[in-house]
Amino acid sequence: MLAGTAPDIDAAIEKVCPAAVEHKLDGIRIQAHRDGERVWLFTRSLDDVTARLPEVVDCVRAMPVQTVVLDGEVIALDEAGRPRKFQVTASRTGQRGDPERLRKEMPLTAAFFDILHLDGVDLLDEPGSRRWEALVSVVPPPARISRQVVDNAEAAGEVYAQALDAGHEGVVVKALDVPYQNGRRGRGWLKVKPRHTLDLVVLAVEWGHGRRRGWLSNLHLGARDEETGELVMLGKTFKGMTDEMLAWQTERLRELAVDENDWVVHVRPELVVEIAFDGVQGSTRYPGGMALRFARVLRYREDKKASEADTLQLVREIYEGRS
């Protein structure tokens, strides 16, 4: 089954609600078949990759079943559990060297999200909610996709933000009542990914709390107003940051600080950061009258000056649907 596309979370939930919202991984789609102790793994193009993925074979073989067909992804994760670049996963899946050596050098993790057959019973025509119940009964949590059932756009947006914060592509919004439609992009599955990125200037930053205590975390983001030359705030974000990035930005922003007397540290507007976001919404909270939705940090652009950052006018074009 293939997913259609929705422009944003609100549009997806408008079409499908209540819904299951699952993290969308940038991995390799696989289908796992098991009959007794025999396991086969196939890619979307029907390549048999069983011999290349012994860790996934072991995962499927350990499940308390006799026969099963599972739909999912395999992905390479780093030591912190964040996804490595797609090329790493693709390279490992495609290599034909010693599988045990490759397994040690670059292990892959399976994340199953659907089940088509279980112990003699075909589940293709069962609703999505029933298939998920069957999947949960045999697939352990570490091998299941992260999923939450929601009944409103705000809750779906939280799951979306969590997925992006974890480094994933976005989410798939799934109807609870549809059968498995082979090869189709039906109304049942809708993928949502960030549609835009902007290079913005860090205007200030807030000290973190909880696990981020002691680090400068929540960035205040601004765009250039071409008409006045001023930097106009569009929102805040602490999403998408690794521990390494938090440590680096704490040191760098303290160098740029013009005051450190409160939990908000104002800085010289010199540091440019690349931000991914879901969309732009109207807001009375910020002076530009707009705010970024579900913003997250991709990387810092030390190769850019603040004068080269993206403009308020560009953000307004995105808000008005002209870009």
C-alpha cells in the first residue's frame, strides 16, 4: 500500500479523523515473510535481501508466530537512536559482503507498521485498527513504528513535531477503518513532510530546563525586512537539536551575548540557522503578524551573513501561497 500526500497536518486530519499518526522513516521499505523457521525479506522492487539482513531475520524469527507477513522499513540509526542519512541505509541494504561483518559495522533496525497475514489468517481486508491490534500481539515494541491515535489536528501536530525532533522525515496519517489496498494511493494513508526551509537569524535564546538545563536551547528566530532593514521575529524553536548541537550553540551564542541577566539571553544578530517548517500561520504574538508552524533546526549556516538571511517578504509569500 502506498501513501498519498497532504500539504500539512491540518489538511490530513481534515480528510482522515480519527486517525493513527505514525513516524515516517527515511529508510528502505521491506516486506517480511515467515513460515516456521524460514524467513524471507523483500524490498519494494521485490529484491530478495534476506541474506543481507541477518539482524532483521533474527527479529522476525524471534516473534511468537508460525506464519506471518509484515510490512515495514529498515533504517540505520546512530548511537543516540537518530536516523543516519538515507545513503547509509541504502548502502548497507545493497551490500553483498559478509553479512555478519556488515551487521556489526552498521546494524539496521526494523520498524514494522502493518501485518497482512498471521498464523493462517489473511488480514488484508481487515480495518487498519484490527491489523494494528494483530501486529502488536506479535511484534515487540522495539520493532514497531512509533504510533499514536488522535482525534484532532493539535494532537496530530504534536506527533508530527516529535517525529521531526527525532530526525525523521515526517508522519503518515492513517485511517483506522480502511483495508490494505495493494499498490494504491487511497484515502487511507497520507504522508506529511516539511515543505519549506528558511535561513533565519538568531535574535535571542532561552536557557533550557529538564534534560537541557545548562544549555542555551530555545532559539528566537528572525527574518530580514527588505524595506526597513530590521530583523522581525517569526517564532521560537528548540526542535531538531542534537546534544552536540546544543553544546556548540551554547558556546557560540554566549560569545554573541549582549546580556546574560535573565533566562532569555539576547545576542548580536549574526548567527544564521537553517530552519525546516510545516507552514506559516497568522499570529498576533509576533510583530510580523506571522509565525512558523512546527519549526525545527536543520543546521547552522556560518557561511552566511545575517544580511544574506531570508526575508520577511518571502515568508509572507509562503503564507499567502505565492511561493
